[in-house]
Amino acid sequence: MAKWAHEIILENMPPFSWLPRGYNVLLQLILMEIGGTLLALFLNLPTQSIIFGSLAIFIVSIWSFLIYHIGVTIHKMEPPSAPLEKKVVQDYQTSLFNPRHYELYLGLAVFGFLVAYLIFFGQNLVSYWLGGKVSPAPLFLIGLVLWDLSYRLGVGMWSAAIAFRRSVNFLFVYETRPKMRYTAYRELNILKKMDKINFAFGLVTLLLYPLFSSNLPLFVGLIIYSGGILFFSAASLFAMERIYGFPHEAVWLLEECKVAFIGTSDKKMQPHLTPVIFVFVGNSLFFITSKVTKKIKNIRENPKIAFLVDFRDENNLYNNRAVLFTGKAKVYGIFDAMLNLIKLIRVQRAFYKKYPEYMNEYKKEERNLPLAWRTTIFVSRIPIEVQTEKIVYWREARAIKLPLGE
């Protein structure tokens, strides 16, 4: 299994090699924190030195957790079955953990720059970190902390840049693939999750502000570097959001059909079927229902759901299509709305775009409607997302099962 360079080093260095993957990094950081604190107390360094050192190690710990999560997830990810998409994902996996360890070279470049700058231009900053008490032992510890920071900055930039290249390639393949070829939305969600982790990595970088705030060039460099990670991550995520996790023909049904049928059941497994209007936004199916309907009561008791979109051509009985989604229904609460505010804004816009007359008429007559019929979110109605686990697509007389992967 390919690994980051830092993991390989620790796995071959006692006592870290005695622990499982992930725990060895944690032990290293704990020892650095304990050793740094004891050294600061022994040398009678000011409290601010302990705070600065602890902040740096805390940031490295967050980065280490994010990097570890990326590694474990990508290693477990199954490539798509479609040949072109499979090649893109496999190239992403190989490049991310390239045996030449380009992330190490990036880290060395950052470390070399920091050390050279501090030696020639940043003596005052080092003195500030140590409260004016500069000696070999704390300087050595600063070097270790700076190396850990630099290496992980290298990993963060490498991970974000490789993900961006992957998304660009994925988008190109998506535009050229055959209609019934697709990448399962679960696999797409994993890749988008990696982009979000990279974005979080870039945001955490800004926590280094107290260490470099007194030095303008290093502070500007920190902002530029963090901005680079954030840019690659956001651009990669934007590209992935344009890729559907369903075949083009299924997407056509979701975008063109106005009504779907929702199948739910209560805790006694009594079935209930009802029509709803819906929208398809960023690989997600959404419908909105009143807080007092039978289906919302069923969903709260049993979240399993069937969602059927059916197209019938009255002039050609053989030109019939349908797509059935089965999975779970996610009921959005206030907290969910806060975490997914942008997505819900897109959902609202999608409803007004797809059903302009319906939405505007309800809005116009809202004061004359019973409370349960009004469109006010969380007061009268609740947004629900269909979290798909399996798809069955019908085209004329054929039924095609589309596994989404585990």
C-alpha cells in the first residue's frame, strides 16, 4: 500500500514503528508537545513561547488527522467500472501517493525557504517566539516544529493540486462518455469529500496567523500559500459538482418530469404512495412536504423510501421511460439547514425555476391558505433529500439495474 513519506519514516523508526498507522504520528506529536513544554519550563522561557509551540503542534495535529483520513479513504475507494473514469481515479490514487514522494520535495522547499528567511531576515521573529532567550536547544525544537509544519504544507498543496487535475480530467471524460456510462454518485461523493478536506486544510493554515503576524513578508506568504490550497480545492469541487452520478438518460427524466411518486411505510410496514413535485440539484433529489402529512410521519418512523419518476408518451406507447430510486430519506432540520445553506438556496431557486406558476401562486395566496399548506420552510414545510442506495432504470420494455457500489 502506497503511503506518505512521513508515514514511511515513522514506521521504520522505533518507538513509532511499534504502533499502528496513525497512532505513530499521534505519539510523535504528543512527545513533541511534552518535550517542548518541559524544555520551555527548564529554560524559563516565557508563557508565550509555550503557547506558540503548542499552537503549531495543534495545527500539525489537525493537518495530520486530515491527511490520514485522505489516505485511508482513497486506499479503500473502489475505482468506477466505466473504463475512462476508472483510469482517471486510478491515476489520481497513483499520483497522490507517488513513490517519488513529490509532497516531500514541496515540504523541503517550504522548509528551506523558512529557514533561510529566518536566518537572514527573521532573527527578530525567532527572538519574539522565544521571548528573547535564544539558545541551541529551543532553536533545535523550533527546527523540528517548522519541519513538521513545512512537510504538511507540502502534502496539503500536493493533495489539492492533484485533486484539481483529477477533477479537470474527470470533467473532460464526463463530457465525452457514452450516454449510459456513468460514475456512481457514491464514488463522486468520496472524491468531493476529499476536496472538502483539502479546503479545510487550507482554512486551518490560516490558524498560523499568530506565529507570523509580526512579520509582513511571511504573513503575506502564508496567505498566498493558503489561498493556493483553497483555490485548487474550491475549483476541484466546482468541477465535480458539474458531474452527475447517474446516466444521462436518467438525468434527463429528473430534469424534465414534473411529478414523482413517493413510496413510504410506517413502523408497521403499512405502505403509503403519494405524488410530489421535486428538483434535482447537484446529484441530490429534493422534495418538500407539509409537516402534517402522512409521508413525513412515515419517514420519521421508517426512513426507507422509494422514489419513482415516470415518463409516458401518449403518442407512442413504446416510448416509455422511468427511473426508480430506493434508499433513505433525510429530513432537514434547522441545524442541517445551517450546514447546507448554499445547497438549500440552490434547491429553492430550482423549485422556482422548474415550477414558476405553482410557486408564485402559492406565494401570492399564502396568507389565505391554512398554515399546513403554506410554503414557509420549517414553519409549514420541511425539505427532504433522497439518499439513493439503488437505481433501476426502464427504457421502453427493458429494465437496467445500476449498482452504485458499496
